[in-house]
Amino acid sequence: EPLKPKPMPFELPALPYAHHALEPHFDAMTMEIHHSKHHAAYVNNLNAALLGTPHEGKSLEELMAIVSTLPVAVRNNGGGHFNHSLFWTLLTPQAGTKPTASLEAAITEAFGNMDGFKEQFAKAAMSRFGSGWAWLCRTENGLKICSTANQDNPLMDTEKANCGGYPLLGLDVWEHSYYLKYQNRRADYVTAFWNVLNWELVSARYESGQ
């Protein structure tokens, strides 16, 4: 019999911009440590947790869908890898990106207007006690904002009642994502996020109909 191809372990994705590209909103040192240390650790620990198990070779999405049955190391590190891989793509040094008309209409329907959305999203980010993420999701009933603890995300089968949707954007509110620049001022970090959010990517996720 031919040998089965060995499943490829997960890899740390490259940042799509330089560490300093998001200055002054997100500082270069935080970006470097966040990506090359924190995210890299999630990838390495996830690979170690999956090695030699029947789940080796599954995609992140497949793992998230059954995470309630998996060891906590897979939940924490798989979630960390998925969340950060998405997060880096959501950020851009390009100023002035805009949502498509259809996404803007959905935001208006759900939250009144863009300011209403930003206000409710900031509330979700600020009210997450300790570490976690704030999310905008597309659900069968329109757009929804929620937050998750630690490295959980809306794709996890543990989060269906809470978020239950397809994540369009997420904001990391762990202290490691902002403390060097903003210290305890999480609100300032959340405000800065809007200056580097890639609305074109968020729109593409919305339009994709996943």
C-alpha cells in the first residue's frame, strides 16, 4: 500500500504588513511580540496537542466544530490560532476602507447606524472581564455582536448559544494585545482599532455567504 501522506502541522502565517505599519494606532513592538511569540506559541502547542491523535490533519474549522469533545489544550490553542490568523488579516495600514453597501445596510438594520454599531461593539469589548474577544457575526437573523472568554470563538460548538454565527470581525482584548502602548486604557485601544480595521475584508467575509 502507498504510504498515507503525513498531515501537515499548522504553521504561523506571515503578517501581511510590517510590524510598524499600523503605527501610531498599534505599536510595532506589540505587533512583533503578539505575532512572533503569542501566536507562535498557540501554533506550536496546538501541533503538540494533536500529534498522534485521530484529529491530526483536520482543519481549524473542523476542530472548532467538535471542540467540546476535545482536550482543553486544543480548545485554547486551536482557538488562539484561528482567532489570531483572522485578526491579522482584519488589520490594514490603508486608511479609509469602507464596508460594501450591503454590509452597511445590514449594520444599519441591526444597530441603527455605524456609530450605533461601534458603540455596541465597544461595550462588548469593554464588558468582557479578564481576557477574551469581541465579535461581529452574521447569523440567520442578521448581524449580532457578542464576546467570548479566553481564545473561544463563535465557530466553537460550545459557543452556539452565545454567538452562534459566522465571525466577520473579532477584536482581541487580552492585555498582551494592547498593554505596552495603552496600559489599562482598553477603551483607547478599542477606539484605535477602527483606524486600522480592513472593512474590505470584513465585507468580503459578509458577502461570501459562509
